[in-house]
Amino acid sequence: MPQMAPMNWLLLFIYFIAIFMMVNALVYFSFLYTPKPLKNTKPVLKFNWKW
């Protein structure tokens, strides 16, 4: 494209990559995931052995 020939392509690439990384960081840190409650109670198996 001759209209954009004087533009620095590396600077434009770095600009878009920086915007992409900032948007990704905002999306990553904007969600608050609530942790699932952990079940620490194990089922107790009682065997009544009648020999």
C-alpha cells in the first residue's frame, strides 16, 4: 500500500500487540470466579460383621 509506506510498520505492530495484551489482561482480571466449597467429609462405612 503506497499510502502507508512512510509509516513505521514495526511501531504499528508493537502498538497493536500492546493493545492486545492490555485487553487480555483486563479480561483476565475482570472476572471473579467464586471457588467451589470443598467437601471434607468422607462417607463413613460401618460394617456390622456377624460371624
